[in-house]
Amino acid sequence: MSSSAEASQEKNARGIPKAPFIADVTEYLGPNPDVETALKEIQSALAKYRYMDQNLTQRRRGLEDKIPDIKKTLSMIEFLQERREGKTAKADDEDGGDLEDDDDLDDDESQKKPIRTTFELNDTLYAEAELEDTDTVYLWLGANVMLSYKLPAAIALLREKLSSAETSLTSVIEDLEFLREQITVMEVNTARVYNWDVKRRREIREREALEQKEKS
């Protein structure tokens, strides 16, 4: 395919080129058909589509594993922030009506007590821990990097990462659907060119046999 044809080729939103459907094989191959070269070009394009499909499939799996982890982490930090701001105690006060001063003190003390919880070490292995009343959390950012964040900053960061990951997943799914359509088109093109060549060769043999018969 020429560079000018590639430049004008229709693409999707992420720049993946649309596969041209060969409606007329004779017109596509031209007056001096080189079927072998044409099939090689089609197979080369098909291999590129399949390679992109494989890479995006792996990326989709990674995002589908990553998004639930971000959601769980975000939920936990939002809980810590709500607890620190006293939202849980306020909700209890509204539900239970006016409380005596001693009860209010007990609630304040319970808000400051460490939370006993379990955290996941492996798929089936958990450990018990205490979460202190703190305004700082530590987040793994990948590549063995961990940074400390204030709770509001951690929540903002995780919400941004969650939104970005969900947007990326939507784009990847759309690209995979588009790629599979193009793979189907290129497989059909391969069959059409191959069958056209088989028919052409058969017609040539029949014509040569007829000419040989007429000569004899």
C-alpha cells in the first residue's frame, strides 16, 4: 500500500486503520495481477491487527484487575476520612436524638480508638492489624515506590486514577471490537483473492487444454 493511500485511510478514534474490503478482486489486482505479493500484503496487515488485538487483550485484563483494587483502596480511605471528620458519630446522634454528655464523651473516645481489621497478604492469606487515628496513608504507586499522602489528597488521587482507568478500559473494549471487525475483513479478503486466483488458474488450464486440442 502506498504512503498516500495509508495517509487517507480511514481510522478509528485511537488511530487504528480500517481494513479496506476488496469488493472487486480483478480491479484490486490490476491488469498484471501478482497474487502472491497481494496475499503477502494482506497477511502482513492481518498479522499487525492480530498483534494489536493480543496486546489490547492483555491490557484489558490488567485494567479489569486494577480497577477493583483501586475501588477497594478508595473505599477504605474514604471511610477513614469520614471517621476522622466524625460523620459516623453525627449520623448516630441524628438517629438516636439528644445524648447525655457522658455518652458524647464515650462516642468521642470510640472515634479515636484504633480500628482492628484484617488485610490481604495473598489470595487466601490475611493478617490482623490496627489502624491508628491518623490523617496520613501510604499508597503503592508501582515500581516499588510508596508515597505518603494526606487523606484528602489520597482520595483525590485515587478518584483520578479510577476515572482514568475506567476511561481507558472503555477505549480498549471499543478498540478490541473494532480490531476484530478488521481481522474478519482481512480474512475475507484473503479468501476472496485466493479463490479468485484458483478460478483464474483453472480457466487458464482449460483454455490451454482447449487450444491444444484444437491444434491437434
